[in-house]
Amino acid sequence: MVDEELTAHITEVGPVEFELPDLTTGERLIQPRAVLLTSGRGKLLTDIYWSELWAGRRRR
């Protein structure tokens, strides 16, 4: 079941490229990175996104 959902997500959305900070070099670099798990609309999953997503559920 999870494999089917993941396959569907990859087929529908696919890896999405974002400009992200590269913290591995010690320099302030922004590099393109392909991200596999995104929102259903192909947006980057951030702490703010998760907080907004769970806000209504926390209230309930």
C-alpha cells in the first residue's frame, strides 16, 4: 500500500528541483537539489508547512 502511494506520487509529481542551502561546505552556497517527497502540489515540505498542516488537527 505504501509502495503504491509512493509510486503514484513519483509518477504524478516526480522529483522537484529546489534551490536549497548547502550546509556541508561551510560556505553560504545555494545549490539545486531534487526533492522526492513534496506536497501534493509539488511544494517543498518545510517546518512552516507541517505546522500549518497540523494546526487544525492539534485544535481538535
